[in-house]
Amino acid sequence: MIYEQDADGESRYVYYGETEGPRLLAVILTERNGKLRVITAYELDAGQKRDYLERRMNEEQENGNTRQEKSGHSKVRERAG
């Protein structure tokens, strides 16, 4: 989830994502009567695209660091002497 907003007392959740196309989309959801409902979906504007791509890059870097820490590998290779 990117952020939550309030619309006339109803919580709405905004998600950014990517299709196989690849199209970058925002999807707005709410919960009504225990079910998720899509309010709308639209292509991201330039600012939203920048935000989404920065977040994705940061997550990929964090996930890469976590995998390296768990495996004990690092990006720096030692020289054979």
C-alpha cells in the first residue's frame, strides 16, 4: 500500500503496481461489508511514476541486502593472491 485516504468517512487504500504490459497503475480499494471493492484504477502520472520507481528500487536494494546477510555473501569479491 502506498497510502490511505478518507473519503466521506470511508477508508480508501491506494496501491501502485505494474502490469505485464508494463503499465504503471494506481488502484484505489475500499472494504465494504467484509469485501474488497475496487473504486477506480488509472495510469500513474509523472510524479507518481517517480515515487513508485524510487520505492521499488529501494525495496529491491533492501531485499538484496537481506538475502546477502542471510547467505553470508557480499558484493565485494576478494582477490585471489
